Amino acid sequence: MNIWTKSLAGATMAVTLSFTSGMAIAETPANMLVIANRIDDIKSMDPAQSFEFAGSDVNQNVYSKLVNFDPLDYDKGYVPDLAESWVVSEDGMSITFTMRDGVMFQSGNPVTADDAAWSLRRAVILNKTPAFILTQFGFTPENVNETITVDGNTLTIKTDKRYATSFLLNCLTATIGSVVDMKTAMANEVDGDMGNAWLNTNTAGSGAYSLVSWKPNDSVTLQAFPGYYGGAPAMERVIVRHVAESASQRLLLEAGDIDVARNLNPEDVAGARNASGIKIHEELKGRLMYMGLNQTHPILSKPEVRQAFKYLIDYEGMQNSFLNGQWATHQNFLPKTYLGASTENPFSLNIEKAKELLAAAGVENLEVEIGVREAQERIEMAQSFQNTAAQAGVKVNITVGTGSQILDRYRARELDLSLESWGPDYPDPQTNAGTFAYNPDNSFEAQGTGYLAWRLAWDTSEFNPMVEAAVQEVDTEKRIAMYNDIQAKFRDESPFVMMFQQSEQLGIRDNVMNFTTGQAISSADYSKVTK
């Protein structure tokens, strides 16, 4: 049994057994939303640690933040959530939030300014993978009690220098901005971990849903929170099933066993368009697909080799075949729709050019390992690269694993090459500039896994001051020009082979309304879904 046949059989059996007593049913219950998605990347439910796509979807629905997005109108940008209003100081270095009255956590505890302050301080103190989103404002474990303070029903955040207010507020919409129930978390503290071990598999939020169960590589189950301040959601239960294979998802969608299929390939999208009771929903995402070259590798760290690999990708061939309509060539770290995003795509498949560059670097008979998540289109991308690289004399060995397995090795700098996707954490260009082109401490001891440049052991000394200057620039046109300059230098010199930007195509049962994956700036929200 090959990998895809095994996946199809397992996924079909799992969903059928969940909802029937031996035979498929025609549709899911009217008060239940059932989704098929790849969720094997989830490593933690703790918002101070969670930094993966599927985990962000859970967080979006379980936790509330000081500011958030309107799931029915993302064009509004950030809007009040647990903070009903805010005021910026005259020097622009402090912002004071007034908390919304009467909001309750799912435990029954009231949501207070103390909870919000503790949650932000906690994220800085724990210093897990996404902590840099907050620490870039000058917060440290030593100063958070002075820079994040509470006065009654207000919370004040003081930054190390003046930033655009929109930049700070956008950062607070990220997963790490979630407000955690302090009493519940600390009741489950072990050895000073501020509840981290418990929150890895449990939740303590005030969002529209609470976590019932998470079975790694299998399912996530959420239950509606009737006390949610925004009103109890119509979908009383949400079940997200890990179904890796596109054909499996289409089969379940057409049978009515699921409401949403998140990972249909172009062939199955085309087939589902003609199926009864199904609609195809498309959203341009901020998600980028790239290949990273580990700079601890003595050959992959050579500038000519980094350039050569950018000419060994069949961008057009993949875009026009198995990626058709879902991934378009994009060779920059800022996705389209973002301030300063470049549309320059200078690289194309050129075997002879790659050979010349490899020869100039003195490279012969190179053999490398590439880590790939167990997902059909990613395996096909890796196989395409394997084929074109072989034509230039490079042997590529493909290692396939779950999302979590591959991420662990990538973050440990163990893989020669990694085929990965990345999505913005907040709607400001710093979200990607500050991770692709910024790495303040390249030492292994720094464990700066939130910086993609760190994961590749890339010394960004020349880029760091450029990124720092761009994020502080208040003139929009100057800022755009600065990001264009950074991206041009990045394209030529970085160990990142930027490849594609995603347009997500979802198969949805036509009785499901208001399902969104958050466009380019957020995660899936279930609170407004109706049938």
C-alpha cells in the first residue's frame, strides 16, 4: 500500500466511524461544523508557544485578544476585542487600553487587565518561539513588570522607542497576544512554568469556543462557549479532522460527511465544482512556499551555490501543472497585498546557469537531504526539484515526515534543505522582514527559532540595520522603498529560495455560510458560521 492509498483508507475510515454506526450519513448535524484539514503541524495549544498554521486556527477561536479582526470584514483592520478603547501618549511610546466590562473566561473567572498584562509578560518571560513578536518592542523578562503595567481596569504598554501605533496593535492580533486566564493557568503551574505544560494540551481562554480534545495527527474538537461576550456561536461543536490526502477530502465532502475541505488539489477542485451541493471558495493568502538552505553546510553556504539553487526550480512548470490556481510564482518575502511587497521574479529554471555557478564554487557530486511535510503538493514540489537538480549533478534525497517531525528537525538545524511554508503573524511588513531577513544572534545557544534566518544559521549582520530602520520609518513612501531595497538584496544573497504565494481554494457544502480562513492576515474563524 503506497502512502496515498494508506492515507485515503485511514482518513475515510476515521471520519465514517466518527459519525455513523457502519454507514455514511448524508450530511453533518445542523449545529455542527466538520472540517477536513492537515493538522499534523500542531505542537502546542499554549498561545505563548503555538506558532503553526493549524494551531493558530484553534487559538483564533478559543482565545480573545486586546484587539482582533472582524471575521466578516477583514478590510477594517484591527478592531476592539477585550480592550474597548485605547489612548496613545504624546511621545508615542505608551498606549493605554481600557478593558471591556463583564467579559468572562470559560472557567467563569472574570477577564481583567491583570490577566491581559500577565499574559503578555508571561509570553516574554517564557521566551518560546513566537516571543520575538513582543520582544522587538524592547520587552525583556527583567523589565516587563515596569513596561507592562495595570491601573484598575486599564493596561499600559510602554515600548523602548516610538513605533507606529498600527504596528504595535497589529502585533497584538497575533496568537501570542491572546489573553490567558491567569488563575486557571497558575493553578496548573509546575516547577515555575506558568502553566506551560498544562496549556500545551489544554486551553484557558474567553473566546467563542473551548477545547474539548486534541488528538495529535488525528483531530481537534471544540465546544461553543455559551457565555462568549460576542454571543454564543450557531455551531455548537466544531470538529477538525486530520485528513492529509486531497482525494480523501473530496470523497468525504461529496458524501456530506464533512462541511469543509481545506486541502483540495487543483484536480479535485475542478471535480468538486461540478458536484451537487458544493461551492468553491477562494482567498488570496499571505502564505509563502520556500526552500531553505542550511548555512552550517560547508557547500550550501557558498554564495554561488545559493544562487544556483534558485535556478534549479521549475517555477513555471509547477505553477502551470499540479499547483494550477493554488500557488503562483512569488520570489519575495513580502506577500502580495502587503505594504512594500515586490513583484520582481528574476529567477527561472536554467540548468546551464546553475551548472556554471556550481562549477564556479568548485562543487561536484553534491548530495543533500531535503525535509518535506507529508502533503501531496509538497512531495510533488520536492520531486520536481529532485529531477531538475539531478540534471545539474546534484543528488537530492527526500525525507518525508509529519509537519511536527519536519519542523523539529528544521528548527534544530539538522536538515540540509527544508521545503516549508510561512504565513504572516500580523498585517505589517515587519512580520516577514523581521524573520526572513533579521537574526540578531546567530549562535546555536540563542535558540532564536522564531527567526527563519536563525533556523538556517544565516548571519544577517548586513540586513539587521536595514530591517530596524524600515520598521521605524514613519513616511510610508520611504518605508516602501526601504522594503523594496531589502527584498532586492535578499533575493540575490539569502539562502532562501522563495517560490510561491498561495491562493487557498476550499470546498464547502453550499449550506455553510460565513466560513473564512482569514484572508492574508489571520486564521480561520468559526464564530459567525451558520447553516
